[in-house]
Amino acid sequence: MKTIAVIEDDVYIGDLLQETLSAEGYFVVRAYSGTEALLLLEKRHPDLVLLDLMLPGLSGEELLPLLKGIPVIIVSAKTDVNDKANLLLEGASDYVTKPFELRELLARITVQLRRQPALYDTCLRVGELCLDSGDRSCTLSGKPVHLTRTEFAILKLLAENANHVLSKSALLDQISLDTPDCTESSLKVHVSNLRQKLRDVSGQNCIEAVWGIGFTLSLPFS
């Protein structure tokens, strides 16, 4: 499941985008200011960013240079051609003017996500943990952690929701396409093996079980 970050201070527009993108099968994370976006992106590495320009705190123009390795579609009411040209030259992947047609925006998102992963940084970083979706490799504090396909899928989901509890059903639903071998009965075994591998490298318990709910990734050194 692709993750899209919606960085938009207008609640109505943000809600509309989240509802539409979720219905299209994307996982949506949100920030309402440039400063909040920086905090969000320290913990998550989305596949694409929808960025408003007129944000409280850091503006979209100030935030754009900090979004290295992520395709960014500007979604703004600013219509000046020079503004558009400058932002595209400064690293934006595309520019959509408000008000926009949802079908057009979805098409532009699809185009960006179709591009070869090699064009972008495929690493998801949470603290000292780095997961590379390109080759399904994992390092923790710079040390390699050898994971199975299922373990990688589980850890990636936990990392995308770091410090939040992810239910067992959500884990199973979101990894079922990539890892059909993971069932409700085997999930506990996969998580136990994954926890042990991370503990062997870090000396710390990085995955906590929340009784009756699910699991959470907690990195004390992040």
C-alpha cells in the first residue's frame, strides 16, 4: 500500500483528499503546518507528498527543499507562471492549481508513482532503523538485519506507524497481498522472530505487544 502525505492547513480540503485517496487504496498521513510536516517526515517516509504552499510555520516554499528523495505535487491557489516554474525547477514533481478536479489530481498521482523507484530514495527511516523497499534490506544502527519477506512487510508497517499501536487485523489486511503465507495463527510467530532479530542487534525490545489490540514499534534511541 502506497503512503501519501497530505500537507494542507485547510481542514475541508485535507478531509476531502484523505477520503478520496483512502477510497483509492492509499494510506494517508497528514500535517497541518510546515513545522508539523517536518516532525511527521522524521518518522515516516511517504511515497508521495501533496504540498500546499500557504502553510503556518514553515511555508511550502521553505519546506520543499527539505523533501529530498520524495516526489512532491504542489497543490496551491497560486497561479503565477513564474511561481510554478520556479518550484518545478527547485524540485517539485508537478503543480496543480486550486480549485482542482479530483480525477485529474488522481491521474497525476498515478503518473508520479509509476516512475521507477530508482528515481527516488526508497528508504524508510525511523530513528536508527532503515528499511529499503527496493531490495527489502534492513539495517539497525548501521548493522544489517536479515529478514524474511513477511518479517520485512510487518516491520515496514510498524515503522510507518511508529509509536502507534497497529492492530493484528490491520497488519494482516495490509500485508496479505505481499505475504499470503501470513495468517492470524502465524502472525505471532513472525512477530516473535522479528522481535528477536531486532533485539540481537540493538540489545533492546523494539516491538511491544499491546494485550488484546496488536503491536507497536518503539525505538528508545530514535
